[in-house]
Amino acid sequence: MLRLKAQNKYWLTCTQCSYETPNFWTWFNQNQQCPKCSSKHSEVSYNRRYQRLPRIMNRVNDSFWTYFPFLPLLRRRHIVSFKEGAIPVERWSFLEEFAKKEFNLDIKVHVYRNDLNGGTGTFKDIAASLAASIFNEIGINQYCIASTGNSATAYAKYLSKANVNCSVFMPEDTIGTSEATITSYGQQVFKVSGDYARAKEIAAGYAKIHKIPMSTGNIDPIRVEAKKTMVFELLRQMDTFPDVYIQAVSGGTGPIAIDKGIREIKSIYPDIKNPRFMLVQPDGCDPMVSAWEKAEEEGFPEGFEKNYTIIDNPKTEVPTLATGNPATYPIVAKLVKESGGTFLRMRESKLLSIGKLIAYEQKVIPGPASSVCIAGFFLALKKNKIKDGETVLINIGEGPNRAPYYLEQMVTTSQLVSNVEECAPHFIDDFRKGLWDEVLRD
């Protein structure tokens, strides 16, 4: 690794004991943990004037690197980018109309579509871009990561561009297209017999034996710093900061990063606060939802966030959400509770119904995790978790290119015919009604 000259742009602070690490070069030399208390959870702080942020927001934004002054990289020449993070916030009026018709709510519904990212079309691209750029700057040439798919694919692409060797550890039931994509970038894949937790175990052993840095998951300060820029983008693009934030959750970097971003800019936006976090999991892998429901029944006793169940080898149709050991639940659950939010469980039997409805109504074909997220909106309405006059942001993930098996199952109107007499016109209004009936059917 290359030693950096003294710099005063940023430093890392341990969230447990407040020990300060001067830069990422030192952070990796410390094995990505606090040398005083061994905690792996540190946050980045900046010696910067945030009064500059509104001026930056007024610029034309072509990637999240617009916010370079508030990202932990020293020199722009080290940036590795595919124009990720400049995602337009869309208004989905058909969901607003549904809320008005069925629940008599006048709300605004905005959608942040990570499938529009310029790298691999997932919410992991900005983290991979920042990681590749930091590694480029400090001289890291080997890295390893355990992943269910999206993180590994993004890191494989960006690190390949930065000429960094990446070893990826994936559960054996990972989508084949992820494996093919990663290896096509020249990176290596180890398919692990077992689930995601087992993949992380073996990756950690590999990292220790070969002295290779490894992703520390959802609390990784690089991931959090990249993801926090979503706060800046929401402020830049929306008239009102969201009251409600809905996301499908595996580990929970999204809410962790939003909280970090909001705390970071409190000095210039004193009235901004966390939206109510509503985090959604499929019933095939729902350890956070189960833990939350138990805590709710018990009246949220002190230390409730430390009590959660681990699901071994979860069986789910959404591999990217197959995290049976939610190690970040203690952090995420506290954020959800403090925000007045909740955890929601959707039935995987509704995955295709939701996907087909979104494809028809919005002309956007979602991936399975994105459909889990949209299902959360319907569940939040049904459970009276959204109030009249509020602004809702739905943060959806990958598109169908990351899960072609899901797209193939969405075939609806095809018919096999042998002659013209078997072919007749169809009526799209009947098709639309059928889609809504399927989604709303209990």
C-alpha cells in the first residue's frame, strides 16, 4: 500500500469508543477495525464547510461524484466511475391514485430507481465506485467480498476497471447470471456449500490467511459514505423531504446511510429528520420482521434490538435478500424505532403479481427485490402506516437484467396457435383489471 501524505479532508471515528483513525490507508492497516476496542463500526467525518452543499446541488449532476468534497477521496484523478448515482426521482401517479381511491389519502409517491445506475444497474454501484477509487488511491490490489449477488457483481466490475483483483464468495444457490457476469470481468468466484452466512465465514478465513482486505458489509464506512449521497439527491430533486421511506432490506445499509447523511448536514438543514423507515422482507427470509414483531408484542423492552433469530439456509425466491443472520439488526432496528417506522413482511406468492402490475402501469419491469419493496407500499397502506398529506419515497433495487429467471416467469398473454382462426383481438382494460385483482386478492 502507498502511504498518503498528511491530509485534513477526513478521518474515521469509532462509534463505540470515539477513537480516531486518520485515513483509509491506516484503516486498512488496522484490519478495518478500531485498534482500541476492536469495533468494526467507524464513521467518516469531514473537515469541510457544508455551506457549500446547496451550491453543489444546483449544478448539473452526472454522477454521485458531484459530491466529491464530502466523499473520502483526496484526488479526483483516482476516481473510477461509470456515471452512477445520478438517478432521477420519479413520480408514480398510479400509486397515488390507488391510495386516494382505496384509502382516501392525498399523498405524493416518489420512486428512486437504482436500476438506472450507470454501472451494473443496482444500488451497489455507488459503493463499488467509491471502493475502487479509494483502492486506486491507496494502492490496494487484492480484495474479497461475500455476497448474494448484487454487491459482488458491482464490485467485480468496478475493481476490474481499477485493476484490483477481487475474490467473490457466494452461496451455492446464487443466480447463475451473477456468477457469469463476475467471472467475465476477470474476477474469481468461490461458490460455497451452504448459505450466505457460511459464505461470509469462508471469506473471512480466506481474508485472514492471505492478509487480504474484506468488505465488512452493511456498516462498511465506504458503503455508507457512498449511500449517504442519496440524502443530497433527495434534497436536490424533491420539493419536500420524504416523510416515509420504503425499502426491501437484507442488511440495511440504506437506512444506516440516510441517518448518517442527515446527521452530517444538520448544521445547514436543522429541521431535516429521518423519514419513517418501513423496511420490507419476503416471508422466505424474514428474520428482521420476526424479531420486530416479537419486540412489538413485548412492548419494546430495553435491549430489544439485540434479540433476533438466525435463519439457517433460508429458502427464498429472492436470493439477493437471503440474509438469514441479520447482524446489523441492532443498528437498523433502533433507527426504525426512533423514526416511528416498522418492518413489513410480504408474501412471496405475490412477487409475480406485483412485478406484472408495475410493468403494465409504469412500463418499468422490476426485479424480484424491487417487487418486494413495492409490495411494502401496499402493506403500509393496509396497515395505516401512511398519513394523509405525506410524501413517500420508495427506494427500489435491481431490474430484470439481474434476475432473468424472474422475467421469464412473468409471461402472461402468450398463446400457442397453429392457424389464424385461433387468433382474436384482446382488450387491455380487461388485462389491467386482472392484474389489480391479482395483487389485491388476499
